[in-house]
Amino acid sequence: MCSMQPKVLHSLAGQPLLAHVLNAAREVATQRIRVVVGADMNAVVAALPGDDIDWIEQSHQLGTGHAVQMALPRLATDATALVLYGDVPLMRPATLEALLAAASEDALAVLTSRPPDPTGYGRILRDAQGRVTGIIEEKDASPTQRAIGEVNTGILAAPVHRLANWLSRIGNDNAQGEYYLTDIVALAAADGVAVTTREARDLTEVEGVNDRIQLARLERLIQLRQAQRLMAEGVSIADPGRFDCRGELIAGRDLWIDVNCVFEGRVVMADGVQIGPHCVIRDAEIGAGAQIRAHTVIEGPVTIAAGAQVGPFARLREGTHIGPGARIGNFVETKQAELGAGSKANHLSYLGDASLGAGVNVGAGTITCNYDGANKHRTEIGDGAFIGSNSALVAPVRIGARATVGAGSTITSEVPDGHLGVARGKQRNLAGWQRPRKPTGDR
């Protein structure tokens, strides 16, 4: 990876690679999950906390067989072990369940695949009757063996007590000088234990990550998988190739998501929501029929009620609550702000630490001056108030219901219900005033 970061912590769809593996394992695990980690164990453990994880340090990396040996003392002898890999993140729980079902007291189950190009994979060896007799790594394989199309994915399930016996008997007489987990297959066959296989029909499930090129490929694969799931549930996506979900996206039906939108954290969208192009939405709940227009950035937690309109080019920050039918327009920023039903701020405004009632109109260029250099203060605006353009509301301050603030005002004290508040310098017009001129010859 050419990185200072452990490979399994590189991000895929907004989560570390290993997190995807753990999530799949949790779907089928009946005991704690054992994770064998080599270098940078502290960084991996810190990034992936979990009470159901038993971390095991492999101080010397002597191969996959050695890694599993490190975990054996922590496993119940009457259990079935399922071996997964931290850099193979797209496994589906259904595939793992099928593999576990194939393993038994008298059967070792191996997950295989048939990629278009088997280069780099260990090959599955079978006898004349089609029974598995072993696995040969490509580095140790003959030209005839390299021509075999069925390959080992590395993922297997086996009875723990048999696994312990086989691992105690493997050696490291190979090109890498490592203890290969795959060597247990030949030992199982020699012991008369059936070696069953299950083939991964979806090759994306068993693709691993060894460099950033492969990581980028898997990113598009997992995004396509997520897009297809959403479309199957009633979401229209303009181009699944330009869709990114880096968290959890829960969507109703008849939604529209335009190109190049990014969803992060937990986003919940009700029926009929419209998302314009180039939006970034994190930790938000969006009500039915709401419209999020182009180039809007939402950095939640944020709630947007049914029928509201946001954007284009708006930024909603944490603690924002947009009421039913309310409107936030272009180049408007909000933070810790509440807009009541039908309120609107259509242009070039900042609303921070503010509560707006229903039917409030905020003119262009309005700001709530909420920070005094040490503390935040709130602005309260009552129902039906009208804030003229280019006004500064210096918090803490209250604008009453149906009150009006004249354009260009700096309001520092309460405007009572129904009153007009005007606070601006008196205009003077100076006759004969000459605009400054540049010296002759200057441009």
C-alpha cells in the first residue's frame, strides 16, 4: 500500500477494510471473534473497538497457518472455526453460512472460485474421482498445475479439534518458508476426512486488496452493490457509477438521487425525496418530498421536514432543524438553527444558534452574530417576522412575532411583537464631492 497506515485500516465505503470483514463475521458468529494482528496492533485495536473481539498478536509473521495456530488456544475444541481475511472485505453472510453448513465433524469445507485469470492463487488439486486432495500455491506449482482454473480463496471452515491436529503437522518447506494454512487440506484428505468445496459464484466476494489500485476497484464494486440494492427497493439513481455511500443509507420509495452525491454516517430519507447533483450529506433525516438541490453540503445531525427545499449551494451544519415547507437557498449557512414551517432564508445568510418560528422571511445578507469571542448566544425570531436584507442581529436578542427589521439594520436589543426595528446611520449627501483621481499617466 506504500502507506504508514496498516492495510486493514484503509477505507472502503467509509469504513476500514477490516470493519467490513467483522460485520460479515458478526452475522454468523456464535462466539467472540478472534482477530490475529501482526504489525501495528495498537493502531488496529484503537480503530475498531468492540466487546465481541478477542485481539491476538502475531509478533512474527510466519504464514497463514501460524496465524491460525495463534488463535487456537482461545477456541473451544468442540466448535467450528471459520477463517476469514482482513483484506477480503466483500464477503456476504449468506456465502459464509453455506460454507459453515458444509463443515462438520468429518468434513473440512473450503471456499473456491474460478476467476478469469487464476494467476497468483493457490490451485485446487483433485483426483480422478474429483475428490480434493490438496492445494498447491502458485510459487510451488508445476506448469500443469498452474493451468488449473479452480482456485483457493483462503476462506475455510473446520472442526477446531481437527484443525489443531492438522496445524501441528504442517511444515514450512516451501518457496516462502512459511506455514501455509492450505497444507491442512492434503492432511485432511490423507486422514480420510472429506474435503467439501463451495464455489463463490460472485467473484467480487473473494477479491482481496494488496494495493491502492485494487482498493479503488473494490470501492466501485461495493458502491455498485449498494446502488443496486437501493434501486431494487424503489430508489432511482441517475448513474450507479457515480454514487457513493460511505455509511448507512435508509431510503423510502420513489426517491431520485442525481450524479456524484456522497452519503456519510447515517442518512434516512423518506418517500419522494429529490437529491440534486454533487451533494454531500452526512447524518441527516430528510422528510417526504423534500428537495435537496445541487451542490448542497449537509453536516449533521440535521433534520429536514417534509416538503422543505434546501439549496442549491447551501450548507447545513450540526443541530439544524428545517421545518415543513421551509426553504434554505443559495449560499446560506446554518448551525444549531431551527426554522419553523414555511420560513425561508433564500440568499447569502448565516443563521447560527437561532430559533425561527413559522412563516419567517430572512432577507439576503442577514447574519446572526452569535459569538462574542468566548460564548455563543441565541437569536429568537417569532412567527411571521420579516428581516430586511443586510441586517445583523447581535445575540442574545429577540425579534417578536410579526415584527419587521429594516434593511441594513444592526439590531442589539429586542424588537417587540409587531414593531418595526431600524438601526442604521443617517444618510448624508455631500454636494460637489470629487472622487479621488490617479496621477496623470497612471493606469
